[in-house]
Amino acid sequence: MASERTATGGAALRQQVTDAITEATFAELAESGYARLSMEAVARRAGVGKAALYRRWSSKQEMLTELIRKAVEDTLPPIPATGALRTDLREYLGTLRGQMSNPLVSSTGLGLFVETRNTSALADVMHTDVAQPRRTAAWAMLRAAIDRGELPARLDEDLAVDLLIAPLGFRMLIMDGNSDDEYLDTLTTVIEAALKAAVR
């Protein structure tokens, strides 16, 4: 029993170290950006030796891609199911606003997407683990509206999902613009009208 308790304590300590490294990584990423982030700076901020990082990951790239993947895997927005397109859209946009208001997203999201042009492994994570699941969830909501007869059967999937995500993302992450409830109400009206015209 004693050896079992020791193993449990060791596992808990390892998890504490991993949590400290994760927090330090995203703090460094927000301050320095992807290109300037270093394993040394992360270790220093986390209060651990560099060996603690290299026991877990062989490189900065491997560390970041794994931590980003884990950070987003539980943040997929739920698919609204209010029974009407307009209220589904408004609920979806409210959830999207909440996620993009997260300081971690606002301070690192745009920089990471820019860096995907230079780092293929990061591009894979941002596409496969960040963007694509959200696009799939958005399309499921629109597919339900098609089934109810609220949207045309020939709706262009890619364009429709772009219309849902891009305007608010651009406003919040690039323009740092106002996204209060009044704005979301107006955006809902605009997107609803645009979706009805977004046919192949």
C-alpha cells in the first residue's frame, strides 16, 4: 500500500509541474509571441529546470502543439438547438463572443494563426484541432435550419460557415471593436439574410 501511495503522490506532483509549465507557456506566448518564445523562458517562469520540459517534449514546437491541442479540446461551443435559425444564430454568436473574449485567445489567437504560414505542425493543429471542429459544429446548426426549410438546400457550406465565424472574429481579434449585445443582434439579422443568399 505504501508504494501505491507514493506512486499516487508522484503522479500528482508531475501533474502540478505540467500545469505550471502549461500556464507559463501560454503566458510567455502572450508576451513574446511564438517566434521569440523559448524553452528556457518557459522553464524560468514555471519555476522548474529545463529538464522538466525536455522529459515531456523534445522541442518548443512539440510542446506548443500538444499544449494548444489540449487547451482547445474541451472548448468546442455547444450546437444551439432553439428550433429557429435566428435564435440559434444569436446564441451561437454569444458563445463565440465569450470564447474570443478570453484573454488567452485575444492575446495569442491571431499570432498563432499568422505563424501557421511558417510552421507546418502548428498549421496542422490550428486547422485540425481548432478550426475544423468549430466549422463542423457550425455547419450542423445550419444543416438543421436547412432541414426545417429556413435555409436553401443548395447552401454553400464553406461560405455559410465563413459568414458565421469571420465577421465577429475580425471585429474582435483584429479591430478590437465593440461587440455588445446590440451589435450581436444586428449581426444576427445581417448573417441570417446573407445565409439565405449564400447558395452554390
